[in-house]
Amino acid sequence: MPEERERIEHYLRLADRASERFESRRTLEWRLAFGVWLLFAAGAVAVLNIDWSPNRPIAALGTLMSVGIVVVYTGTWLPYLNRSHQREARTAYFWETCVEKALSKDGSRILPAYLRPENKHPDDRVSECEWATAFDAFPGKTGGVQEGDERALSSTLHSTQRGQRCVAIILAVAFVIALWIKTEPAKGTISVKGKLTVEESSDETAAEE
């Protein structure tokens, strides 16, 4: 029937748009992750290789800025992306389910139960939490939460996002350590370099006498 075919095409377009939004946001996620990693890595290398010794206030400021970037990135940005990815994935799966039901004669599901994301995947290597919560199109039935409720979205970061968070933290710590290694010693302390210089000058004076 022409009307039925047109309705299925609309479902497919809606599923494709959700998938496109998912892929676009995923691309942005990785670009920003590489940007944060490059910022800390390049900063650590530059601090260690340039002939510059920051004072303690500058080192403290750099530490605070690093902590702020990590907190915003891991505590705000990644959770936002996690919820957005889940929402778009569920939206695409919902419209694909509508197509599936429209193709069946009695409106039932064609996809086998073990392949449906809302059911536990038989492969034990796949995390049940990641599989079920990331693509569950019917949270009201499985989680006791009404559809559209933000609580239906899992707050647990995906494994790739946890990896991005770990790399960002490690590189941020490396930058802070590099910054404090090159920091000038506080007044009233004698650096190793200064002590050696004093000893060398004393030896030269004694030799001249």
C-alpha cells in the first residue's frame, strides 16, 4: 500500500537522522578528547624542554587550571555526551522497531528476542549494563521509569569514555608534575645548581691565591 510504504519511509528517515546525530556527536567527542590530551601532553613537553622556570604562584595557577579543565571535562562534558548518545541510540532503535512492526503482518516483532537490545545479550563478553541501558527503547517496562524520564538514562560512562577520562587525568598529572619540577625554589633555600656554582667559585679563588 502506498500509505504504508510512505509511513515506513518516514520511520527510516527519522531513524537515520537520530543515527546521524549520534555519529556527529561521537566525532565531536573524540576531537575534543584528542584536543584535551594534546593540550596536557604538549604542555608537559614544552615545560620540560624550554629554558624557563616558573615561580610558585604561576605553578599553582597552572595546577588550578589543570584541575578545572579535568573537572569540567570528566564531570560535565563526558556525562552529557553519555546521556546524549543513549538518547539518540534509543531514538534510532525506536523508529527501527516501528519499521519492523510495520513490515510484519500482525504488528509483532520480527527480530529474534536474543538480538533485541532491551534483552540480555547471550554473549557474556558484552556488559549487560552497557548493552541494556544504552539501547533500551522501553525503560518504562524494564526499569520502572516512565519513558522520557532522564533517570531512565544510565549515568555510568561507556567504556570508551572511561578510557578517555583516564588518559586525560594521567596527562594532566604529568603536566602538573612537569610544572612543579621546573618551578623556582622558594627564597631562603639553596638549589643544587646554586650550591655547585658556589663551590666551584671557591675552588677557583683558592687556586688563584
